[in-house]
Amino acid sequence: MTQIENIYHDGESTPSREVHGSTTVLVRVLTLALLVLGINQAFNISAYFHVTILENQYLYAVLALSIPLVFLLFPGRKAGMGKGPGVLDWTLCVIAFLALGYFIANAYKIVLYGWEMSPPTMAVVMGTILWVVMLEAGRRAGGAVLAAIVLFFSSYPLFADKLPGPISAFASPFSYVAAYHAMSLESILGIPLKAFANLVFGFIVFGAALEHTGAGRFFINLAFALLGHVRGGPAKVAIMSSGLMGSLSGSVVSNVLTTGVMTIPAMKRIGMRPTTAGAIETCASTGGVLMPPVMGAAAFVMADFLSMPYATIALAAAIPALLYYFGLFVQIDARAARENLRGLNDEELPRLSTTLKEGWHHIFAIVVLTVMLLVMKQEQYAPFYATAVLLVVNQIVSKTDRWGKHQVYGFIDSLARLFATLAATLGAVGMIVGGLQQTGLAGTLVNDLLSIAGGSPYLLLIMGALTSLVLGTGMTATACYIFLAVMLAPALIQVGLNPLAVHMYIFYWGMLSFITPPVALGAFAAASVAQTSPMKTGFEAMKIGSVIYFIPFFFVFDPALILDGTWDNILLSTALAFFGVWMFASGIQGYLVGIGPMFTNGRFGWVLRLPMLIGAILIALPGEAIPGVNDWELLGIGLVVMAPTVIGAIFHNRRRAPEVRPA
């Protein structure tokens, strides 16, 4: 199974089994049918033949083709990994297809007669079957924790009146709950599945095509050619290559396993500790999911939640993502200077000219995608055109990655796993939203949260950060985002915060679970490559990626950092944020360019650097975060707070200078 097969699964690498013979043929037929269906939806080809597909009919068809793939590709138990689909798998496959076929056939009646509110008996039976099927598909694709959470919230309307206080709500009969989940556009067919079927679909195809034309190798070689020779070169290569690959794959673990197998051994070769090497790759891969032009699946769901073009989301993410990578780069450079870690020799590195000659078409395809997304605003068509351009150019110019029969089969097989994983996960997560919407709890909980927080945005933000971090350890980042977008985001917006900034804030904190122990899936993956302790790698990743814990607070209080404001405000806020991140990253590592080491010897050096860290945060923090203080005043206060550490380091280094002797 190729690494790209975990794209858009938020880093949770659900193992899939190999299939053979007639099962392989069926999987490929279903995948091709799904691909044709998605292309038809994007370009409305059926209209030329006077055929109209209703929205719910299309969504049912997407599930009818993808959910059977889940039962064929993902075993119900680990013991079934080495075996083909069993009787239960085939039974569930057929049941899923027939149940969804029923809803496809009755799609028009569902809309015309409002079956989600007054369902006939047969629709209730089929709705119940679909409910159970989606729970099992979600468990196989997203894990037991996700399935348990979905089970609770999807069943919540049945017993909502028996729960205490704030979480009590009106209950509904079983028939209405089953009908609502199966036939309303607020549950299984809700925003998460719509985002997948209408937007994410094309980007999955583009990401898989990139990987199968050698993009991963090209990005790594390009990063080595540009940065491999500088101090701490392999670590900087990890940042660049993971940022490039992660921005297209949307998966943390997949990113670690794709780029880390090259960068982690190279970092160890120049003298970097295995734990540090793994932590750097973890942080770099996590940031890739936040980097435009293609982010994680949650970003597409966010576009639907906010009724905004995806291009707006991608542009808004640009400055926060660059801040994160800038902070990482400064930390790596400071560490390399402090520990005298040199780059690789020129003979160990690929030539830039050769790398560009062999892989320029990948850059060209990404440029096509970016222009169509951000300039032409054609987000629905962009990934399909970019994929077509990539494949045509690859067949003409590439000597090593030109597709034959086996490459086409590999591409289709990877799409099958991608489609199955995401459709099952997002369809199941939709039932969380459905349960909350049917009971009205989502609306009443907003008032309860505001009451608990006393209307304080600071307390609500801290509650959101902690909740995102906890939920992110047991749910996919997309599921975590969707849950909090319904439960918490309205309360944050109601206290006056920018809606896009609020949703981006929740998205960022959900991603932090990949570098934060005890789960830290990204760190565990990197530790397996680095052959070191996963927990130590996770704690080291927290230190190296520490700046990301503050960046969400910067842009949620100052929307200028998500490009919402006047140009002079955007430029000032961005400059202050970059300066503050530079000082913070330098303080964490204890080395500032132009000054040198900053109290790195001794056990309590961090105490002497603490004023620098506090001052750096004050500089980067927008004035809006503290009533009565503007950006310039915060800059002055931050500089005053940092000054003792910086001045002390200058004098300390001058005193030590005579003691230094040439080796």
C-alpha cells in the first residue's frame, strides 16, 4: 500500500488488507464508477443528455459506491488483516448497496413528501439498516473511539429527555431518529459528506496522481538540492519537503512516513539525536496540513460550514502557516548553530538542475491548481484540470514515472482506499451533527457555554483549546473540528470574534494532538522511523513546535493575520507576528543570530531566557487581545521585557570569548 493511501485521513493510518482476483475487479469497477460520478457532478455532463441528478440522489450514490469498498478493504478485526473478505464482509457489502439503492430510487419522493419528518414504514426499516451500516463503516475506517462517539450522539435524541440539566433536550421516537439520520440533509448527508462529494473528491484525485507520478521523490530531492548543504541542512530539508508534500496530502502520518524515511536518517548522520530528528519531522509534517493550497479535509468542511469559497479559507491559512514554518526554521537554524551541525557534502546531494529537469511538471501542475483556485476561483474544476495537465505532461516528458497498465491499476487501487476511508468517516461524523441538530442541543448549549464563561472570550478560547486537544487524541482532526464547529464555534462568534478566525482556531487546536502526548500519532510514526522513544519524541516535538500553541491566539484576536483587514493593518500585524515568532523561537533554543548563545550552559538557563519568551509573545500578540493597549505599546513593552536577557547574553558572550581557543 502506497503512503498516499492515507491522504485526507487526518493521519490515522487504518490498515487495509490486500484483495485479489474477482474482489480486486469489483473494487476497481466501483472506484471507476465513483470517479465517473464525481467528474459528472463537477462538470454536469449528464445535463447534456437531459438527465438531472438530485443532490440527495448524488450523495446516496457516492455512499452506495464507497461504503461497500470499506467492507471489502478494511477488516472488522485485526485478525482478518491477512485474509480476504469473509461472509460477514460480503453480507455487509450487499446490505449497504441495497439499502442505499433504495434511497437512490426514492430520492425524489424523499424530497417531495418530506420523508425525514413523516417516513413510511419501509423507509424507517431501510434508515435503521443504513444507520447501523454507517456505524460499522465508520468504525472500520475511523477507529473504535470515533464509532463510540458517533453511536452516543446519533442515539442521543432517543434518550435526551432523561439526561440532566444543560445536556437535556426533547426526545424523539426511534422511527423519526432513523428517518432523520438517513434522509435529512443534516446528518449522514450533511455538511461533512457534501464537502467530500463536492470539493474534497477532486483534490483526492489530484493528490493520488501527484504521488503516482513521483511527486514525493521530487519534493524531497528539490529540498535536498536547495538546503542540504547549509548548516543543519537535513533538518531544514525536512521542513521544506514536509511542507510541500503535506500541503498536498493533508495527512500527518502519511507525510512523516513519506518524507521522514529520507530526512530522519540524514539528520542523524550529521549528528542530530534520533529523538530530535523524529520531533523535527513530526512538527514539519503537522504544519503541512495547515499549508495551502491543499489542506486537510477539515478545511473543505470549513468552507461549507461558513458558506465561503475554499480559496478564501486557503488564503486565510497562508500567514499562520508561514509563521509556523518560520518559527520551525529559526529553531532549527539556532540549534544547528549552537551545536555546530553542518550540512551534507555536495557529492551526497542531488543536483538542482537535474532535479528540476526531471520533475518540473509537478511544479507546473501545482501552479495550474493554485491559479485556478486563487485567481480564477474555479475550486470545483481546479483539481480535475490540474490532474489532467499533470498526467498528460508526465506521459510526454517523464522517463521514469510514465504510466503503464500497472501504474494505472495502482492509481485506481489507491483511490479506492482514499474514497472508502473518507466517505465512511465523514458520513459517520455527520450523524454527530444530526443528533445535535435534531434535539436542538447545539443551540441551547451555546447559551450554557456563554453562561459558564461569563461571556469572556478568553475563557471560551481556553475551553475550546483544551477540548480540541482532548478530542483530537481520540477522533480524527476532521471529526474533532466538525464537533466543535457545531458545539463551540457559535458561542465564540457570539462574543464578537471573527467567524473565520474562530473556525481556523478550532482547526489548529485539533491538529495539535499529532505532536502532543500521550497520543501524538505523528510523533509515534516518526519515532518508528528514528528508532527512538515515542513519548520522548512527542515531548521534544512539543518543544520544537511550541510556537504553534500561540499562533491560534494571535489570529483569533487579530483577523488581519488571516487577511481580513486593511493592507496597512495586515502588514503591521504580520511584521510584528514574524518578529515575535523569531524572538520566541530563538529564546526556546537559546541562540540569537548576531548575538550567539543565550545562557545555554547550566540547569537554569531557561529561567534567564524566560523574559525573552514573554516579551516575544507580547510583541506578536495583537493589541486587540488586551483592552486599552495597541500594537505599538505592546511592541514597546515586549522590547523592554526582553532587553535584560538580550543585553545579558551580549555581555556574557563577550566575557566567554577570550576563553575560546581554536580546535
